[in-house]
Amino acid sequence: MHRDQTAGIDLRNDVDFFHLLSRSYQRLVGRSLVPQGVTRQQAAQWLYEDAPFAILAHNTSNDPKFIYGNKAAQKFFEYDWDELTALPSRLSAEMPERDARHQFLQQVKRDGYVIGYSGIRIAKSGRRFRIENATVWQLMDDEGVVHGQAAMLPQATDL
């Protein structure tokens, strides 16, 4: 899967995308994103349907758009799959928070990943919430090509 090949593809249970997401997390962070001992297809389905944490990913376009958001992420942000994957990721934060978010994503780009990130985000309804202890990493394939960035959000608190 190359950088621009995700456009228009439904990645909810896509095994190749799951491999990129989980392998880059494992390589950079040193931990597994999903339970062990299951097939890639089962793991991809678990991550989308049942994971107790939110997972989001955006592409590398000039104004990155979400290309993935599991059901937990959809619940946090109050968007369904089609709405979320049409959304520029910058719109997940309110205007005053966007500069800090941008600077943080530049740090992820430079360092490969960051653990323990917290920040304020906004849901479709306007509800504000703080994400806490997030891990954000580069979606990097085995050849070192970056396809975007991903985030694992273990918890959120309404403000």
C-alpha cells in the first residue's frame, strides 16, 4: 500500500492497513497493539469493532484527512465512519488548540512516536473533551515510507 492508495478505500477491516498500523506501532513503541495468537483478519476486526481504546489515523496530504477511526474513536468524536474519514484531522481540535496540535505532530514526525500526550479535542456536537495518555506514531512501512500518523487514545474526559 503506497502513500496515496488509501484514498477511497474502506480500511475498517483491511488486513494490509492493519499490518501497517500494528507493525509500525510494534516497531516504534515496542508493544503489541492487539491480542496475540489471532489471525491478522481477526486482529483487524477486533481493533475496529471491540478495542477498548480509540485508534485514529490520518494520511500525509497537505491538509491530512482521517483515513481510519475505530468504533471507539467514532464514539469519542460522534462521527460515523463516512463522516470521520472525510474530515480533515485538524478539525478534531478547536481553533485555539490547533497550533499546539500542529507543533506536537511535528514532534512525532521528528521522533517517530510520543507516549503520554494529552490535549483538548472537540466532538461533532461541540462537546469538548480531554484525551489523556495518548500514544501517537508515524505510520511507517517496512521500507521506511511514511503513510501518515496514527494515535491510540486510551481515555478521554468530558470538559
